[in-house]
Amino acid sequence: GESVGLHLPTLSVQEGDNSIINCAYSNSASDYFIWYKQESGKGPQFIIDIRSNMDKRQGQRVTVLLNKTVKHLSLQIAATQPGDSAVYFCAESFQGAQKLVFGQGTRLTINP
Amino acid sequence: DAGVTQSPTHLIKTRGQQVTLRCSPISGHKSVSWYQQVLGQGPQFIFQYYEKEERGRGNFPDRFSARQFPNYSSELNVNALLLGDSALYLCASSFTVTGNTEAFFGQGTRLTVV
């Protein structure tokens, strides 16, 4: 269940378009999920979280969808802006253990 | 309000040396966790401390140790540094150790071992 991969998947979108970033998590018993945004040279920044008793949660311009059947998490960003360019990580935890297991990460690039 | 603060921001050490990294959590947060992030990968859990006690440990060798102080700040120590220890070391704080609560990360300490 540890993060793997030396080469980050990349997603390029046009400014103003919607972005969808996907994540496959590893532990079917995980009950808490978080999306983080990490800009170059900075620590991860919390975007949105969701508990396993939900399948959708919305924030400002962001929506997280959880499909426990296939252990899949997605982050939708509406009307992407240049400031959304970053690496996005999903993270999971089990029984609030606070040991976050991070996914591989996806680099989002916004084209003007 | 100050977020999670880490010091130093950058550090260069030689193989075999020892290093101490410091973290101050958000005011009121009692749980501190440490993560190692190698370039191109997601953070990997090293330790969690709550109320000065170790509450979790990741798959790291005994060269890695940590402690938490009465004011909830924390130090991460790494002995006998190896080239592979070069990474961004992240500290995260949260209000509690149980329950699903948001973890806030600091900017990290960039450690380079030469």
C-alpha cells in the first residue's frame, strides 16, 4: 500500500476547462481520504477530504468522488486556473490512524 | 495564525553524519507526524507522536528517531546518514490522534546528503 512510481502521470488542460484527477487506493478498509495539492518547493496543501460513509463531497470549485467498490477516488476541479498547476496527491488512512498513505501523484499543467 | 513551521528549510550533510530536524505544530494541535518525500514520489510515513508518546512508526530503519516535547513541538533525528536519505522531510500536525481529522503540513526541510 505504499506509494510507488518514479514518473508522475501528467494531465494537461486548457485554462477554464474542468479537470479530473483519478486515484486508485490500496486498502479496502481505509475509511478516510484526502486530496492534497503540492506546489514546487512547498509542503502538501489540504484541498478536500471525504469519509467512507459518503460517495461525494463538494467544496469551492472542487468535488471529490469515492467509489469504494472499485477503490477509486477522483478529484474534479472546475474552471481550472493557472494557479491550479501543481502535483495532486490522494491519501488514505484507516480508523483515523493519522498514518496517511499517499498515492503516486498527478502533475496538473494548465495551458493558457 | 502561524501554520506548521519547520527548521531549517535546507540542509546539506555528509554521509555518516547525524541530523536533527525541527517542527512546531499549529497552536492547539497535539499530534505531530513526520514524512519523507523522495523526489518524484508521494510522502512516506515515518513517525507519529501524540502527547509525547510514539503512536505509529513506518517502515524506516532504527537510524531514524523522533521525540515530542511538552509544548508539542517535535524533532526528527537521523543518524549515520546515507545518500538515499536525501529527501524533503515533512512535518504534519493535527488536533487529535484518533478520528479522521485533517493533517496540515509544513513547508518541509530539504536534506541533501553528499
